[in-house]
Amino acid sequence: MKIIVTGSKGQLGTDVVCELHKNGIEAIGTDLPELDITDSDAVESFISQSGADAVIHCAAFTNVDIAETNKEICRRVNVDGTRNIARSCARHEIKMLYISTDYVFSGEGNAPFETDCPTMPCNYYGESKLEGEKAVSENCGKYFIVRISWVFGENGKNFVKTMLRLSKERKEITVVNDQIGSPTYTKDLSKLLCNMIVTDKYGVYHATNEGFCSWAEFASKIMELSGAETKIIPVTSAEYKSVAKRPSNSRLSKKSLDIGSFERLPHWQNALERYLDNLPDNIN
């Protein structure tokens, strides 16, 4: 089997490529500048010449705040680029796995969102990812849509690395305590995605590490496990200004994984412990 991985230089894409290789599957990793997914002809040529059996589409515009002020580039990548890949997959009758987000929901309430809950994004990034979902479902017959949240990995920037860096510079850090979700380790997620893509259990899934916490609780656990003495000061979202609105409820139900007979990911605290053990001491 041969699988294309877009966004192969990113946090998730890097680990997906590694996991595919571990499973004895040929991975064709691609990212900018090798492939511009907003160029439909380039996408068709790449997929056509690859002889791939599937595409795991990790590439995305993920800067939530910049998405609000530069909607055009966000849309080109998350919607148009995704549509280009979906249409090419359909032409060649191959599978497509699209990485989506909890941001497709309203972010309101306290209950975990099921896969069939009404979608109502609270910011433009969420809108673009929802449009990406529609582009996949409307153009590709063999598709998986996997919604994830609060991702952290060993490659690239993320919340954990930011907290570790700030812990060396400050005695106190303010972190929001009214946004609840599930931190998700890319290595755990990659295993699931690679197990999923070799099946024909198409549909929409939610995939995060188990358990819920606030960003402030997540930050406190990072300090505890890393041995940092920096104090986390919980604040409300109203006190912590940002360009784009963030969802207060990012809880995702994982019943879809049970129905598909896929193994759930470990608890986020267990994932964080393993992640910190794998980070080099000089990380910043």
C-alpha cells in the first residue's frame, strides 16, 4: 500500500509518515514548496503520478487569529485545497482521510459533541474547516473525516512548548480556565489514523486523548510534570483578549471510535508524561 501525506513537515504529518513506515506502508510525504494544494493541476498531477492508494490530508491553515484577518488565504488552503485533493481522489477512486477540528461546533454547553451534532463554528477558522468537510463529503466517495483538538507533538510549535519556554522566563503565567477540551498527542493520534486508513470504515470520527481539562489545568500539569516552579494564574476568556473567539466547550465524544471498533487513545495525562520524556532538555 502507498499513502500520500500532505503537510508532512507539520506536527501531525511528521508523525503520520513515521507511523506508516513503522507499519511497513510506503508513505509519500509532501508539503510546501513541493506541492501547493491550492493549485488544482499540481494536485492532480502529483496524485496521478504517485500511484497512491490513499491520501491522509494533514495540510491546513491553522493560525486561528490570522484566519480572521486574512480569510482569503485561509479559505484557499482549507477549502479550495481540500476540494482539489478530494476531487483528485475521486477521479482515481482512492481513499481520503481529512483532518478536521472541534471548531466546527458552536463551543457552547457542557456535553461532549457527538459526530452528528449540529455544526455552528464560532470563528472563521472553524467555518473554513467545516467547508473543507463538505468539500470532502460532496466530492469523494471513500472518505474519513477525523475531528481533533488541542494537538501537541514533538515537531513544530504548540502549547506545551510555549509553557515550557515561558516557565524559564516568568514566575507566573496567566492561562484561561473556562475553555474545556482534550489535549491530543500526535504520536497517539497517528497510530489511530494509520489503523483507520487501511480499512473501509468510512465516515466521521472524533479522535482525541481521553479525559477533559481546561487550558489552565493543562498548563498546571505541564509545570508539575516538568518540575517547573512557575505558578499558573487562571483567568477568564474575557480577561485574555484574542482576535478570534475560542470555543468554551471543545469536548468531543469518542463513541464513533467504539462503533468503528477502533481503540481509544490513552488519557491525556499519560500522553503528556510520555511526550515530556521524549522532548530534548534544551527544547524552547
